[in-house]
Amino acid sequence: MQAICVIAFPLILFFFADRGGGDLPGFFVRNAMLWFPLVFFSYAQRKSDSQIYKGVKTLLLVVLGITALTTIGWLIIGPKYENLWDQTYCRLLGNGAQDPEKLKLYMRRNIAGYDFIYASVLALPMLWVGIETHHGWKRAGYSFLLLILLVMIVLSEYTYAMLYSALILVIVLLTSAIRRLFRLRPGTSMLLSLLPLVVMFLLRIPLLQLAIRIFTALDMAVPAGNLTKLLQMFQGTSVDDHNRLVFYQEAWESFSASPLIGSVLRPEKQLSYHSDLLDLLSGVGLLGMIVVAIMFMVLQYGLWKNAKKCAHFPHLVLMGVIFLIISALGTVFYSRDVFLIYAASLFLVAREKTTTPSAGPGEDSNGTLPNTTE
């Protein structure tokens, strides 16, 4: 069933969501590779054989760290070399692929792209789990990795990535503080940590205005401009035709015209190309989305079931919610890095022997959570 889904998914995306740029063979291969992490870790979960995934976590952490450091370096010195500041974060499968020499240059310099930035955002809750469940040099290592990923995200000037990162940090910090103060379970602590976000939403106008002034003062025009457009949306004023909201609206209107089957029977599709979820809704409707959701569940069979036993299950849920937000407000069906972090986190974090510094109801007196070993 997983093999059938891997074969069918690229065809659905190509014919109904207009992904792949008209190159079906190339897109088919790239998209089939996209699903490999889900299938691999699902297989490893079913086999429960540590030899299958031995060393995977260490390799992932090392690759995250090295790529973040090299990217930070080139972002800092980029303006001195071929205007890399403006060119670095193009999609390597998009703009970079049109210029093979530029693509080779980026690869030799190990410069991260769009995929890696949003994969790093997904990794933040998992790195926080590492900080909370380890001590000594391991905790220092996780803290350092989280710090450099945050620096890279800020330097990339990807506005939404910065917003998601800020949201994640607020939630995990408040969750940890509430848990320590009131000795509550992780899930309860995380739910309580969401309450201040309601206050932040109510104060969204002054907070956005403050953020715009800060980015303007730092001469970061891209996030300042994007936040200005977001502010205009919240204020109810008009936005220009190149705003993402306009593209989202086109796909939503197409879906609204035929909610059940979308544009399956129409010769022309009305897509946003800025939201995978909205474009799928526009292309195949609710009935098609149900099929797509079932296929996605088949590809990650068993991963969430095992994750439910993990003491840090709320952090995995947070990662899943961010994954859905990125899919709704961006594109992920080209982003192998995103799916790798998503699948690896579900599998590896759930297999950690987790401990926490503050005991809650149902925990041992020494603050040790029930082990979730294989």
C-alpha cells in the first residue's frame, strides 16, 4: 500500500495540483524521493530493529549543525561575493535549476535553501526536547544547535519562518516554565501556554508595528515589507496584487465553486501556487482531499501511534501543527528536508529515554518519566 501511494502521489499532484512544471518524469522521481523518509521510519517502527536506524539521529544533528554554520557564514559575507545575499535563498529546484552553474556553486558552498529553513523551524520543538531531556555537554550541544538555527532563520529573512520560530519559542518556554512552577503534565502545561497567545493576537496591531520598526532599523527590508502587508490585512486596508493573500483567495474561490470535486472536471484550474493544501482543495475538492489524507496516513503508518507513548508527545503535536500551517501557507511537496525532519522526529523522539527536571502527577519522585524504549 505504501508503494502504491508513493507511485500515485506524484501523479495526483502533477495532474490535479499542477505541480512539477510540466516535467512529469523529473517530478515523479523527485516526489517519490520526497516520501522516502516517511516510508523508511514507518518500516523501522514496524521492525523495531535498532540496526535499521543506528546512527541516524547523530547524522541528522551533525548535518543540521554544519549546514546551519556554512549558511550563516555565506549569509554574512554574501554581499561581498556575487550578491549572494539576494540570490542564496532561491528554490534550488526552481530558480537555481535554471542556472546549473549557480546550482553547483550553492551545492559546493553547502548553502541551505527554502527546504532547509522550514525543516529547521520544524526541528525547533525537537531540539527543545533534547535540551530538557539531557544534561551536561549534550544539553549544551542541543542548546548551541537551536541557537545557530535561530540565527540562520533570522539572517535568511524568511518572514513566516521567523514568525513560526517565535511562536514555537514562546510556547515551549511557557510550557517549561508552567511545568516547573505548577508541576503539571506536559500536555496540560502546553495547553496553558497557549493562553498568552490569545493576548498576543489581541495586541497584534501594536506588536506588528513594533516588529516593523525593529526590522526597518536593522535594515531588513524583506521582513519589514512582508509584515507591513500582514498589518494591512489585519487593519482591513487594501493589499497589492502580488500579496500572497490574493493568490490564496484565487484558490479558495475555485474550491468554493465546487467543494466536493474541485476542478477535476474543469479544463482550467485556478491555483495559488503558494499553498499546497489550498491548491489540492481547489484541484480535487473535499472528496479528493480525503483520499490524499488517507494516503498520507498510510505512508506514515504507525509513527503517530508509537509517538503517543512518548512523554513529549505534546511537542510532537506542536511540530505536526506547524507542519500543517506551512502546508497551508506555503509549499512542502518539493521540500524533502521538511519531510525528513517530520518523519525522523516522530520516530526518534518517541524512542528516547526521556527525563524531565520537574516531576508531575504520575511521575516518579525523582522526576523520571516512564521510559519508552523499544
